[in-house]
Amino acid sequence: MSFRLPQTLGRASARESALSAVEAEIGAEKASSLGRVGETAQKALQALAEAPEEADRPALVKAATDAVWQLFVQRELSGLTDHRPIIAELKIPRVVLARLGAG
């Protein structure tokens, strides 16, 4: 005689497994998105830092501000609400923070 689990137990396990897979994929996409936005912000900040004062500074400040704002939003969506570590790590200038209302 063979032993068979009730179908309801088997279904719950399959649902949990599928849900776990979806949650893992969502987590991976969040991490990937955060990485892409972080790279964009880093490049914009680097361009601003390397630009001579006579260059198109207002456009570079705006680009850096937009990129940092996107980074902050993505971090908050990922549950990372303290931006102080990333401000220090990326050396975000006061002019950018002031335009974000964070400085």
C-alpha cells in the first residue's frame, strides 16, 4: 500500500514555491535596478566634479541632481531610507543636495 499526501498539502507547497521564485526574481530586479541607477548617478557626479567652472555647469548640476534623485527614490523603494552613507560614499556636493532639499 502506498502513502499519498492530500492534494491540498501538495498545492500549498507548489504555490509557496512559485511565490518564492517570484519574490526572488523581484528582489534580483530591485538590486539590478538600484545598481543601474547608482552607476548613472556616479557618472553624472563624476562629470560634474571634473568639469571646469566655465563649462556648462548648470546643465551638469541638473543632470547630477536628477540622477541622485532617482537613486534616492530607488533606494527608498528598496527599503533603504538613510541616504547619509551614499551621500558620503559618492561625495555628493552641497549644490546637488540643496537642489534636492536635503542639504
